[in-house]
Amino acid sequence: MAVLSGIGLVALPSVASAAGPAGVEDCDFGTGGPSADTVCWLRFPDFQPLSAAQVTAGSSENQTVRLGDYTLTFTLTASPGAQGASGVRTSGLPTWDGGVLGNTIDGVPYYSGLQADDYAFYQDQSADLTGGQYNERDTITLSNITMTGPGGVVLDAGWSMVIADAETTSNYEGFVWKSDKPLQQFFSLVPSGYKDVCTGDPAILAGELSGLGTNTVTCRGGNFGDSTGAGYNPNRGILAVQSEAPQQISSTFIDDYGTSRQGVAFGVVFSEVSVEKTVVSRYSAADQFTVSMSTSGRSIASASTSGADTSTGTGKHPLITSTSGSQVSFTEQGIGSTALSHYSISWACTDDGAQIPSSDLVVSDGGATVTANVAAGHYVDCNVSNTALLGSVQWSKTDGSSLLSGSQWTLTGPDGYSANITDDSAPDEDPAGGVLRVGSLPWGDYTLTETQAPSGYLIGTASTRTFSISGNATTVDLGGIVNRAAVPGMHVKKTSDPASGQTVRPGEQITYQVVVQNTGNVDLTPAKLTDDLSDVLDNASYVEGSATATINGASAASPVVNGTTLTWSDALKVGQTATLTYVVTVSPHVTADDKLVNVVVGSADVPPGVTPPTSNCVPGTTDPDCTTTHTPVVQTAQKLAITGLDDSWRPLVLGGSAAMLIGVLLLASYRRFRRS
């Protein structure tokens, strides 16, 4: 909701008239005619008719005219002319059927629609006039003129008054207009069929118009023929002059014979000004603005935004100005902590709807103020739009030659700013895959960190970038950020002591060693080994506590033996090597027909988006690095070789052997008897 301040508006008078600047009373606007919407014809409702005698005696009264935001005060005096007085009263417009001011003639309005009855000072007819000469009768003078603007400021410049013929200047009729300031022509209105103002037939009576641009202007109507010819006394057009900031201005009527009379109207020239604000975007949601207008150091009006307003404005306001115009400054300001440096400022001004060239605007205050000339009778409107100078950052994700989609990031910045960014999802503003852009960034320092590489790629070592947003750098391009393709790899090699392929004896120990290397460029999370001991532990026993593991010489997670399976897993970074060892003891009951066969299988987990590596040791592998084989060797009884004896000794040998066997059996029986 806009908050308006500055000039207060006064209700319009009850008498209807044409529309003009808001809040003006004690004067009315007509329809049609030059600057009709900005010339306000003064009313004199308190003026009482004065007879010739009263004018001759002199009549003076103080007047106050309310003009909306302005107050015009003056002393109104009626006095006789050089040839006496006829008497003066007020009249509506037009003063007679053929009068131009306030009339509509042949469908053309000349400040028509003025409905009050007190705009013009109009003479009474006087029988004592001498015909055939210019008689100066009755003078209306406005002296001690003071125009007070908003805030009680007295305006000694920048406004003007108009005097206009409210009747017609026929033969030997006219005016003498005087002012303490030069009088310039404001208009000359000559309807179709009417004669020019202040003219006549040079061969008879030419008429006179003199003094424009000086302090005295004289208008005398001439003669266009004798009383028996056509066109003897045709209707004439009317003249108006303007005086800038006068302190005194007067009109003396010039009359001919007894039915001759003249009328005069006074007006004040108004212009209109307004200023609007458009908020395209806000740097901070709390930012608010005020726009205002001023001239000659005084305020005209202001308006402010509040809440989420995207626009505000003052509306049209009247401005009293001079013939050449007045300089009006249109200004915007930030409210409270709102900094205009956080915004681009763009002004667009129009004069009666036509764009004012930028070369005709004076820009100051770093663009916060523009000054335009507001000519008399013109409507000047200026609109200022603000767009937040929020920053943006853009970058691309590549493999060095091609764009890569699907990366994820975090962006942190000033005042707790934090955003998670996924390629092609808000707040990424760029629809192209692999190209990212984040906007609406407040000024300050930022850190951009890659949290997930595109599928199949690795986060690089330069995954974090820093940058700053400021008034001098609202757009930052970080360029291409390169990712390497993820190539995971692992190699497993199993060895033993004794070496695979050698024989082992019952009770002998075999020490196994499994070495796994991370051969790729991706951390294994974790590397995993499964060693099938089923064809080992059926002919050997695991030595409890013998299983150990190291990574690059440092202790690592211990292998676990469960039944006939040994398993191990641990994180294995790029370039690291894990070494596992464990021991078994060959069973004493092995036979030569037994085999001790050991097969290891390797696998690994990897970060999301990366394909796990294929180990050289997979189920069903025939890779010799993945298996070991041992064959037991068993001691058997051997035949003794007997030399130098013939066969006659064999019975003795056999007999002796039998006797020894019997002795062993008897000894065993005796021991069992003793134990019993």
C-alpha cells in the first residue's frame, strides 16, 4: 500500500467546471483553447458591484484566493480612468453572446463550460461617453500580489498570471494592461468569421496592438467601415497576456459611446506533474523507497512504498509555472537501510505524453534525481524503475572437451546464504546440461564446492572455488571445471609359504598371503576379499589368531574366519596396498591322495555413479594369482635289503620277528593289568 505525503488536497468547488489539476478551488478550468487544462480562471465571489461614483471615489479590498496547494493574496482596487468611470461588476463567461472567452462558436470551445457568474470584471454602460474616441474608463488593479506555496514559502518566481479580454475590442474599444513585470502574449483567439484582435481598416481606423514584451500593453480596436456599409462593426478575436510573478497588474478599459463596455478576466497558469516508482526486483525484501517532486527548493509531493509494493506514485499535482516553464526535480531515495547502490536506476519522463529525450533531462545524485523543464500548461510525468543489482555466477562442468551433466554442488555466501545446486534443477537457471548459473546473489564473498561429480567421473582436486559479488562485478564466470573419468581398478595376488605347487608333510604349517592393490583412480569403499578354505581345512586346521591385515604397512581391519571362509573388507584409497596373512597346520591324517586347494575372490564398492571394478580374482577364475595348491607327502614302511646271506637264514629271521611281536603284546597286556 502506497503512503502519500507532501501536498494536501482541497475539495473541488461545488460549481462544476472542466477537469484540471487535482485539489484546485477558487478558480475553474474551461474546455478547449490553448492550455485549457492548465489555465485556471479566477473567481471573485465576494466582489460587490461598484457604481461609477463608487469607482470614482475609489474602492479597495483585500482578497484571498485558494488555489489548492497555493494561496494567492492581493489588494483589489477599482479606480477611474483618465476619462472617468462607468461602474464595474462581476460576470460569468461569456459576458455576451458574441464574446469568445467561455463560449463555443461554430462547435469550437474557447474555454467553455465555466459555469460560475464571477469570473470577469465587466463594465456598466454609461451615457456620458464621448463617441468617436478612445475613452479610458475604470481601472481594475491587483496590487501587493503574493503567491504562497506549500509550507508557507513565498514564490517570487516560477509562476505567472494571465489577463484576457473577456468581451471584444470593437471600434474605439480596448485595454491598457500594465504590470511591474513584462507582459508576454499568451494567446490570440480569432474564431472563424471574426476579425483579428486590436485591428481595423488602415484607411479608416487601423487599431493598435503595442507593448508586448514590455510592462504596458495597449490594445485598441479599429474601424472596418462606416455605419451604412457591411462589416461596420464585426466581432473581433481576443487577446491574453501573461506576466511572471507580478506584484502588481492592472487593466484599464477603453470605451467608445454610451453602449460600449469592456470585460477582463484574470487567470493563473497551472502545469501538472507526477512521479511514479516501479520496483522490478528487490535486493532485500525489506527495501523500501520514496519518490518526490520539488521545484525551486520546495517540495511538491512524495509517495513511498511499503511491504511488497512493486509500484507507487504521487498522482497529478498542480504546479504554478511561468511562460518559459519551471525546473522540477524528480527524486528517489531509499528508506532506512535501503541502499540505492544495490539497484540500477532508470528514468523515463514524458511531456504531454511525448517522451522527453534523455539529453533534455539533467541527471544528478548518482542517477537518483532527474530535472525536467515543465512549461506552462504542460503535464510532465516521470517514472523511475529499480532493478536489484543482485549478482550471478556461472560455470560449466566438462571432461576437458565435452560438457558433463548431473553434477551437484553447495554454494555458501554472506549473511548465512547457502544453497544446494543440482545441474538442471532450481536454483540452476541454465537449462543446458553441464552449464550452471545461479542468480539473485547478494553482494559478498562466496564458496562453491562440488559435492557429487557426474556419473562415471571424479570430483577434481580443484573442486572448490571462491569468488566475490560486488557493484563492480555482479556477473562472475568461473569457466570450465574439469572432472576426470572414473577408472576404478583392483588386483589380487595370493601366495603361500611353502609356495603353491610344493608338497607339504603332515603337521607342517602353511602361511598364506593375499595382496590386494587399488590400481585405479577411485577410492575403494571398501575393497573386499573372500577366501574359500573349504579344500584346505578338510586336510588342515586354521591357526587361531594368525589372520592379520595391513594397508601400506599400517594396521587395518582384521580378517574374519567363519567356518571354512575367510573374509576381509576395508577402505582402500587410490594407490594403497593391503596385505593379509594367515596360517594353517597340515593334518597328520592326510594322505598322498589329498590336495590342499585355496581360491580367493576380490570385489569392491565405489562412490555413487561409478561402476565397480572387475577384479582379476572372480568366481570360477583360472588366474594363478588367485589360487594355491599343495600336495601332502606321507612316510611309508620300506623293505630292508639283506646282503651276504642265503635263504637258509630266512626262517630264523621270521622266527625272531614273531618272537618280538609276542613280547610286545605280552608287555602291553601286563601294563593294562597293572592299571586295572
